[in-house]
Amino acid sequence: MGRAGIVVTGILLLLAVAAFATHWKAPQEARTLQNPIKATQASIAKGKELYMTYCAKCHGLKGLGDGPSVGSLRVQAGLNLTILGSESDGEIFWKISVGRAEMPPFELILTPEERWHLVNFIRTLKAR
Ligand code: HEC
């Protein structure tokens, strides 16, 4: 590998580390929050309805971050579905509640029940 190759590899490595290190992390107390709402068909249907109204414009119908408002966003809005495997309901609930960057704090807009329905719906989306 020539010098340019080493420099490019170094830059790519740094970018990868930076992206990993800045991934949005919920605080410890959010991790253990218990979801009080069972993921019944009714809850998931309610969550889907809310998602289509409030979230799909940025996150896309399937959570791929490809909604129609995405062009105007500074921060990439991929719902990053890998969180589904690694984060608890409480952490996802916390992120929906407080928001970040262009994402509004939905605790100002939706009741806790509505936010838990959203968590239940988001869990039905599949990472690919
Ligand atoms: C105006 C655009 C916008 C809307 C509307 C929006 N989001 Fe987001 N959302 C974002 C952006 C941008 C991020 C990435 C924030 C960051 O990482 O700094 C994000 C991140 C998230 C995350 C965390 C993903 C991760 O990888 O950690 C979740 C969960 C989430 N949004 C759920 C929702 C839900 C549920 C709704 C609807 C109630 C919603 N969002 C509405 C823009 C939006």
C-alpha cells in the first residue's frame, strides 16, 4: 500500500470510529424503564397510525430514513434499525421522548401511552 493508501485507510478508520462514538446513546436510567403496554395487535396498530402521522415523513414508511422530509435534514434520519437488536424498549422510548437534532421531543406532543405504542410498532420493523 502506498502512502496515499495508508492516509485514506486512516481517514476511513477515523470516520468509522467517530460515527460509532457519536451514536446517540440513552442514559443508563432509560435502559431499565419498563414498557407498561403489552405489544398486542391493538397497540401495534395504534403505534403504526401514530408513526405514519408523526414519524414517517423523516424516517420513511419502513424506518429506513427515506421519508420525504429527509432532503432538508442536517442529520441523517436513518432510524438505524440495528438499535432494535441492541436497545431496550426504555432506551427507544427515551429517544422518542427527548428527540435530538431535527427530531422534536415527542414528550411535548404525545402522551406516554402513545410513545409506548410507537415503541411496540417500531419493534415490528425489520433491520436489513
Ligand atoms: C423532523 C424529522 C424527524 C421526525 C418527524 C422524527 N424523527 Fe426520529 N430522528 C430524526 C433524526 C435526524 C434522528 C437522528 C438523531 C441523531 O442521531 O442525532 C432521529 C432518531 C430517532 C431514533 C433513534 C435512532 C437511533 O439510531 O438511535 C428513534 C428511535 C426515532 N428517531 C424515532 C422517531 C419516532 C418514533 C418519531 C415519531 C414519533 C420520530 N422519530 C420522528 C428525525 C426525525
